[in-house]
Amino acid sequence: MRTVYREQMDNLAHDLLLMCDQIHDMNRKASKALFDADIAAAETVLGSVDKLDELRERSETRAIELLALEGPVAGDLRQIISGIYIVEDMARMGALSVHIAKTARRRHPDKAVPADTEGYFREMAKVCDSIVTHTREILTTYDVEMALTMAQEDDSIDDIHQHLFSLTTSDTWAHSSKVTVDVTLLSRYYERFADHAVEVAARVVYLATGYKPGEYLGRIEGQEELDQLRTRISNLERHFDN
């Protein structure tokens, strides 16, 4: 029975990787649609929704069956519950890529972002692409240290998002209200995409350690202080022995 159970857990983990690959592809194509006014890329993203929904539903079904039928122990329970949350975060990331693609399609054959803001959006897209790459690696390795660095990547997205908001509300902003809405929403889509990736990373930290990121860092800092104290005491003891 335990062999079957482990196979089901492995299948759930594999489905999470498939979802991650799917949203990575959707995000890349959505960004291509946005920057190149590529209608074919936009349509490809929109056509990927059914596949993403299928993966989400299959993953959720696997997780619920494991909870209902297998009686998981504490470590496995963390993996299942974390998996359910990760599925929802990645599904939302896919939905945000769809929003980007829809915006690009709506403005075709024109670009949805003006030339003086395109550089900022390209940087946001580049960072989001890197974030998804790291997300997949984290889901594969459960690398806690890498998961904890995800928030730093997200900070750069937040900074650009805030700067774009400042631009659209400044007196020197010369674009129409339509462009202003597009820029504001697109910036928000990329910002939320990165936020959900950080949430996935946080779930992996919990899955691997049993602690939320802040709690885990607190324990690490506390352990480091304790180790330093023990070293000082050991040095003092050697001094007295001499």
C-alpha cells in the first residue's frame, strides 16, 4: 500500500512541474505578443487555457484523493496541503499571462505599451521568466536557500511597478487614458505574477522545513547566535585550561 501511496505522491509532484512548464511557456508567449504585437502568440496563450485547467483539476483531484483515502502522516500532509496551494498560485499565474495576451490582442496591430515604457516592461518580463525558471528548480530540489532568495527578485518587479505608477500619475505623462489603463493593468499583471511565484517558493520552504519563511529565518538566526555563544564559551574554557 505504501508503494502505491508514494507513486501517487510522485504523480502529484510531477503534475506541479508540468503546470510550471505550462505557465512558463504561456508567460513567454504572452510577453512576445505584447512586445512584438504578435497576434499568433496571443492566440496560442488563449488556446492554452484548457490544458492548464486540465492540469489544475487533475492535481487537485490527486491531492484530495490522497487526503481522503490514504491517511498521510505529518510530512506527507505538508506536501499535499502545500501542493494544493501551489496549484492555485500557478493557475493564477497562468490567468495573469492570459490577461497580458488579451491586452496585446485587443490593441493589435498596435502595441499595447508606448515606446517610452517598453523597456520597463521588458525588464519585468525578463525577471518573471527568471522567477519561473527558479520556481521549477525549487519544486524539483526543495532548495530552501534558493526559495528564500525569490523575494529579492520580486523586489525588482515591485520597484518597476511603483515607478510606472508614478509615471502615469505625473504631470508630464502625455498618453491617452486608454494607454494609461493598459500600462497600469499590465504592470499589475506582471507584479502579481511574480508575487504568486514568491508564494509558491514560500510553500516549498514550509514543505521542506515545516516553518514559514519568516519563522525559518528566525530559527536560523537564533541558531547562529547560539553557535556563536557556544564558540565563545569554548574559547574561554580553553583559555582557563591553559
